[in-house]
Amino acid sequence: MLYLKPEFVTSILLSYNDTMLKGKNILIGITGGIAAYKICTLIRLYKKSGANVRVVVTPNALNFVTKLTLQSLSQNEVFSDCFEINDYKPEHIALTESDIFIIAPASANTIGKLANGICDNLLLSTACAFKKPILIVPAMNTNMWENPFVQDNLEKLKNCGFHILEPDSGFLACGTNGTGRMREPDEIYDKSVEILTKNNFLSGKKILITAGGTKEKIDPVRYITNASSGKMGIALARNAQQMGAEVTLVSTFNADGDFENIVTPTAQEMETTVKSKLNEVDCVIMAAAVSDFRVKEYSSQKIKKTSSDTMTLELVKNPDILKEISDLKTNTKIIGFCAESENLIENAKEKIKAKGCDFLIANDISRKDIGFNSDENEVYILDKALNIKKLDKDTKNNIAKRILEEIFE
Ligand code: C5P
């Protein structure tokens, strides 16, 4: 007889009342581990909450649990690596039309392949094409769990925005005690509800984000720009979109993503676009590095080299978009960025007062390991009352998530 922990039973009962999952499309990926049998209970939990469950398995998973069981519980066809094409739609793409992908149990093998972009089965191909949240629930023997390659692969996945529900320690199927036991179905269920709730917390919001260094044209082939990569702005746009917001990215370059992208290479073009959209959005995040100056006179012909050893370009001030839109005092929440190479906090405090925005995200560009062009960042969030919150060094993806959580708390 299957023994259920009392807290597990409570959670199942609570789950029945959970309306959050009603109508949600849950995709469960099962890999070849003994914990696969527990996924039958997980499927029941989702079904009882009114969710639609689809299951994709690796070939090895079917050694532990049968297709017929999974099919009967999920009341859906179970997908595996067969090439009996019933539909014109490629299966791994059709499966991505789900709200969350839960890979449980996730074997060391599947974790390693995922972290390295390998797609040699349907489950992996689906994960590779999946744009919504993916929850990895590892289960393996303690020695495998502690293997540095496995830990590196998990770290890599974490940094790319995958959610990891780390294993428990306890009695393992291989007869030993240690870390590696898959978390119980109720814990997986609760974690998925938490992710879906968070994931949706910007639903109904319209957010405009600027990104990249502006390119102030000198002549048809030359321009003045700066070292901004635009990575922070893109991370904000992707995360805001994944959290349910309707996003417009106004960037100095073309960017791929499930959001509207308006390309505005110069500060003046950016100003026109941001101002024209200001009243349509709930929030503007000015992550772009806008050039403070532009050349006074653009030369429509390429400027020729002369015999002179020097050349003078006269510059004029660009509009300060952040200050101008803050001065308009609309209901739109306005967030600025500040990149400082010294006295970060003092300068940031002065800047938020001068600009009048609601929040200012300050980062130190004197450090080589964070900020401009780097994949990581460490920032301070200042609000109008000069409260300061530090977000410790992390990937720009995770920093973006936390900035959005802080400003829309
Ligand atoms: O004054 P500073 O350039 O340090 O301010 C940075 C912040 O102001 C960023 O959010 C940037 O997008 C914005 N900014 C702007 N217009 C400018 C210069 C900066 O909106 N001309």
C-alpha cells in the first residue's frame, strides 16, 4: 500500500480548492529514473485542479512506468520518440504550447544534455524550443548528484532562467542514504503553482523598455556611440514578457523576442517614440545608454580627409528623455538607470533627485566583471525616498527578474 505523509494529504486536499491551475496546460517530461512512478500521483494532482496535462517521456522512462498508465491518468496521448506522424504539426513545437514544462524526475543525463543544447530525443527537443518556464526536478544517486559536472550543468541551467527544485536527502532507491531523492509530488505541484503565479504577475501591464547605446550620426558612415551592449534591456524585456506583460522594446538595434520591437538608433528618434507611447503604457524602463550629445550638423556626404592634423566636431546636447518624461508627471511609472565609475551611491542619490523618476537602478561600470558588455550585473535599486536595496552579483537575466519584482512589488 502507498503510504502518504500527513502533510502530503493536507496538500492534496488544499489542491482541490486551487483554482489557479484550472485550464492551464501542464507539460510533464519524465526521464528514466525510478522516481518516475511518483509522477502518476503528480498527474492526478494536476487533473484534480482542472489542468490539462500532457506527458512526454524519454525512451528510458518507459522502463519504469508504462505509457498506458500515463495515458489513462493524463487522459491524453503520451508523447515519446516515435515517428508515427498523426498531424502535420511537429510534435516538439506543438508541445511547447503549454504554460509550464516540468521535467521530473530529471536524470543527470537529461540535465547534462539540456545544459549543452543537445536535442537527441523528443523531450530534449521540446525543452530546447520551450519559451515558458521550465522546472527541473532532479533525482539521482548521491554520488551522481555531487558530481561537479552535474552541479556545473545545473548552475548553467539556473543562470539561463530554468527553475530547479533541488532533491531531498533520505533513503534512496539504490539502498543508500543521502541527497538525491526527488521531491514529493505535492512539493513539485506547489512549486509549479508558485512559478505560474509569479510568471503571471505582470499580466495586464504594458511596459516600454529602452535598450542599447544610441548611435549619433556624424555622416552616412560614421557615428558616436558607447559601450552599452543592450543585454540588460533585453533581459528586462524577455522577463517582463514571460511574467505576462505586454512589452515594447525600443532599442538601438534589432532584437528577437516575443515582444514588439521598435528600432530607434538615435536619441532623438528614441525620444519621439518613448514620448508617443508614454500614455499608453504603465511603466517605462530606460535601460538604454542615451548619448548626452550629438553632432550639431549631420553631413549628408561622407566627410573627406583633409590635410589638417585635427578635426573639430561641434556637439549639441541631446534631450534628456528620462528627465523630460519624469517632469511630465503622468501616471506612468518611470525607471532610470545610472552607470557610474566612482561614488556610485552618492551619484545615484543625486541623479534620482535630478531626474525625478520613481526608481533608479545604479551599477558600477568601473568593475570589469559586471555592467557594460558583461553577462552579469550587481545593482542598487533606489526609490524616491532614497531607500536603497542591493541586488547581489548575478546573471543579467536573474537581475532583470528581481528588478521587475522589486518595482512592481
Ligand atoms: O544622466 P545619465 O546619462 O547618467 O542618466 C542615465 C539615465 O538617463 C538612463 O536611464 C538613460 O536611459 C537616461 N538618459 C536619457 N536621456 C539622455 C541621457 C540619459 O533618458 N540624454
